Amino acid sequence: MGQEAPLFKKQYYPINEVLFQYLEKYKRTTKTYVLYDDLLRFQGSVEVFDDNGKDTLWIRVFYNEFEKQEIDASLKKIYTLLLSDGDESKIQFLTVDYIDFCTFGNSKPFRIKVRNILNENYTIFYVKKADASRIFGLELEDILSPNRINFLVFKDTIIEEHIVGVPGDLFLEKHLKNCTELEKSQIAKEFVKFNERCTIGLLGDMRSYNFVVIPIFDFDHKVFKIRAIDFDQQCYEGSFKLYKPHLFKENFKFSQLVSDKLEANSIEQYQIEERSVMVKRMAGSEKRLNDLLKAMKSMELSSPEKLKQLKHEIFEFTHDIHFKKATSMGEVVEAALNFLKRNYKSEN
């Protein structure tokens, strides 16, 4: 089990006019007071370590006094835009605790912690370079999954609300051993459903550190949910295997849970359940989904070589001629969703 990771850093794709119109129509745009490039003007930094002294690959950045005041004020206003539609009536009670920067990965995000000094509650959000692939991934997650995504775009900057949960690799390392057998079965079920959503929606590179496990207390027991936190590899890679989380070596323990805890007919049942729910979500957001696919089909989202490889591999798997005829990654995603709808109808 296992597969090779992508060899090269993903290409950046800027927002085009069709995607911008989509974002405006569905209230995803705003006017921010600080752009991603503004945050790059930090004067110094220190490494950030976790409680065990391990390097987190984040650095805490610092600005000169004049820029710090301006940036902090702007970040507090962004907080109000993201969470209270721009209501600044309580902004005097907000403080920016820190600004962290990560050079690891594609998006090179800034992580901002804003705290309410009256009650010590805080919110974390991210400021990143707005990449079209990521935006399409976020929107498809919002439409096709049970999870809602909160983000705003201004020019070439995207602001994303933090997704709460335990990173999958950390969960495997520290928490799985403490789970009961019943909880392990439930995690296995959720991983099957998560795997199905990623494969159908063509969200790639879902290695364990790119998704979170969320424990939820329900009466006298815990249930678990799994959701993606990284959307940079939306319909970008050429290998169909890279859209199947269960094949990554980093996810081996999750796949092992599925093998150990679930019978083949149960796995098939959970896959059918997830497909059924996805079809219902698509029907409930048909106009929005069609607008999104129109935007996806209006631009290049990968190389011609990757597009050729992916549509060929999916055609070999499904024998659906629509994949073979696709001329863009947007059309491949559209073909995948239409294939899901047709097969759901035939199953029912």
C-alpha cells in the first residue's frame, strides 16, 4: 500500500473574471484592509515549537511599531468581516495575539489569532494568496460535503476561517490508541465516507496531515468526523490514485482500521450512503453548482499532460465516454458528478 507524493510544487492559478463574478454572486468577496503581500513585510521572526519542543514549521513574525499598529487594526477589521459581517461595535475589545507564517506547503499562509479581552475567547483565521484551485476546492467542499466553509476573497488575497480538529497524523500518533473498539469502527466508517467524497470530487493529496479528525460527544459516547483542511490539490494531479486517500502510505493506519473493523458489504453500504447524500446535496444546490462548474471550465487548472493522464485513467476505470471527451479539468469534475448522478439513479 502507498504511493508516491507529487514530485513538483503545484502551479499557482490566479482568479479570472468568470470566477470573480461567481464569488461576487455568492457573497464570497469583500474589501479587506490588508493584503497578503502586506503581511510579508515583517522585520523579524522566531521559530514556533509545540509543547514537546518539536518544530512546527511555523515562524512567529514581528513588524516595526508603526506597521504593527496599522496591521493589527486591519486584522481586527478582517475578523469582523469574516465573523460578524463587518460589525465593528466591539472592535475595541479585540487584540491580535500573534501572527505566524508557514513556508511549508503551497499556500504559505499567515495564521492570525484574535482574542476578545473581555472573556478570553479567541478565533484563528488564515490569510493566503488566493489560488483558483483552492477556491474551487473550498466551494466544492461547501456544496458536496456535510461541512460549511467560511472564507472571503479580495483581489489576490483569501481569508479563511480555521477548521477545528485534530490533524490526522497527530490523531494516529497520540489518540487512536486510546479509542475503544466501537470508536475505531466508527472512525473506519467515517474514513470510507471521506475517501468517497474526495475521490468523486477529485480533491487530491489527502494525506493524514491534510485532514482533521473531529471527536464529538454524543450522550454517553463519542463519534468522530473527518474533514479536509487543505484544498490546494483540487483537480490538479494527473494520477487518479492521488485522489484516493486510502492509498497514501501516511493513511495506512486508517485504511487498516477499515480492513480490520468493516466487512466488504458494510464498506459498500457506507459508500452508497455517501453517494446518495452527495446527490441530494447537488440537487439542493444545483444552480450554484452549475455556476461553479462554468467557472471551472473557463480556465486552465492543470497541465495538458496531467489532464490527458487523469481523463484516460478515469475512463479506464468507469468506461464513461464523457471523461474521454473532456477538454479541461472542470469538464472532468463535471463528468465525475454527472457519472455519480446517473449511477445513483440506476441503483435506485
